[in-house]
Amino acid sequence: MQNKLEQLRAMTVVVADTGDIEAMRAFRPQDATTNPSLLLKAAQLPRYRPLVETAVREARAAHGAHWVDDAADRLAVAIGAEILAIVPGYVSTEVDSRLSFDTMGTVTRARRLVALYRARGIGRDRVLVKIASTWEGIAAVRILEQEGIRTNLTLLFSLPQAVAAAEAGAFLVSPFVGRILDWYVARTDRKSYTADEDPGVLSVTRIWQYFRRHGHGTIVMGASFRNAGEIEALAGCDRLTISPALLEELSRDTGVLSRRLDPAELPRDLARMELDEQHFRWLMNEDAMATEKLAEGIRNFVADQRKLDELLRQV
């Protein structure tokens, strides 16, 4: 009997949500994603110390007093290159979240990340640049995708964010599951949900169905899981990015896993959205959960980016 992780691989591309090289070797994901929080954890591991020291040395030599941002990018790319030696697909590397409301700043930083990968002999066909799903981030995506730089839209909590990203030509969107559940548990009287009722699962399902109904080629990759039940409820999604702990749990479960997202079973009540900036901002304003979780996610990533900056200064 196949375990649930093996069954999941038959219907969904499994992605590792970690910077842990050993976990990737153990679970053999197709792709891997990183973010500032994961990079901060990785930078503190002894095995990555040489990469940290090299990033700092090269950045100091290249940029003098203004070297910290460059060192952070060099480290992210160095860890990404290590990951790509193991996974056969993509690695996602995130633009500094402090640029979440700066379109051209995001574009410039994304180009820089791709150039650093290219200097290591890694083409843009192996790299996804992660960008926060703000209106400004989505505007950056439109520019980058036209240049052939593939993007991954993160901190995505609502259908309007996903639709705007797809219309901008995003290669992939990463709608969050667990953080949506967290908001409902904290802000409403209801404290528990079955997987089929989980508001994060329902959000990702709706996005996936909308894209299929309206012919968007953008990949949907569910992210930020709190339990294996959420993952099982999204079996059949294009991609799912999963932490090592939950990959381990799925690998130990030999129960039957059924496909839950099926392109042959799409609801008919998915009217096409027409989004310009004004409408996008209005819909986000009307969605307290998406607005609050987007802002919180940016703040948290920035906090970890600042911690990483301080770590680099101390090398």
C-alpha cells in the first residue's frame, strides 16, 4: 500500500516549504520554496556558516558601506543554489518584503536575484521570484513576466489577489491556508473546523476552480498548512508546498487519499472578475481577513529580514 505522500505525488506536485537540505534529500520534492523566515533559520545552522561568510565577504568587497542588502541576496541565492542541486524543478527566492509597496524597487531587486543565479550558472528557467501580493507587487509581476522572469505571488489570501496576479501573467500563486484559518479562529466564536469546512481550504479551492473555469494558466500552489487534513482536502491542486513535519506525517500514513480538486467538477457560479486598481483596493478593503493577514505577513517577514541583516553585520 502506498503511503499518502506517494498517493499525493500522483495527483499534485509536492514542493518542500523549507531551507533544510537534509529534509529535501529525505522527501524528494519537485520544487522548494524559501522566505525570509526560513532563510533566517538556515543562516543560523552550522552547515550554512561558510555560505554566510562568503556572502558577507563578497558583498563588502562589491558595495563598501552599502553591502547588507547585497549580502542578504547573495546568501538567498547561495542557499537556493544548494537546493537546486537536490530538487529537479524550481526554487522560489523572495524579494525583500520592505519593497512590497515599491513596484520598480521590486523589479530591480528581482532582476538582481536572477543575475546572481545566472552568475552561478543557473538559468531563470529554474528560479521563481517571490513577491508579495500587493497591488504594487502585482504591477511588478507584469513587468517581470514580460521579461521572462517567472514569479511566485506570496502572502495571498483572497480571490481578487489571485485573479489580479493571473491577469498580470504570474507563473504561480501561493494562496495561504493555515494563516486564513488562524484569523477565523482568533476573530470569530468558532474555534475548530473540519478540513472540508476550513476557510483556508475553501479559499484555495475557489481560486483553483476560478482559474480552471476561466482558462488562466497560472499555477495554484497551496501553502501554509496547519495540519495534514488541510493538505488532503486539496489533493489534486496543481502544487502544494509542505513543511518537513507534515511531509513526514503523510509518509507514515498508509490510508487512502482521494482526489478532491477535479477539473471535471467545476461550479458554475464563478463569474469573471473585472479588476482595475480601484476595484482591487476596494475588494481588499472589504475583506478584513485578507487585508490584515497581508499586512501582518509583510511585517513578520520584514522583522525576520532585519534579524538576518543584523546577523550578517555581526559576521
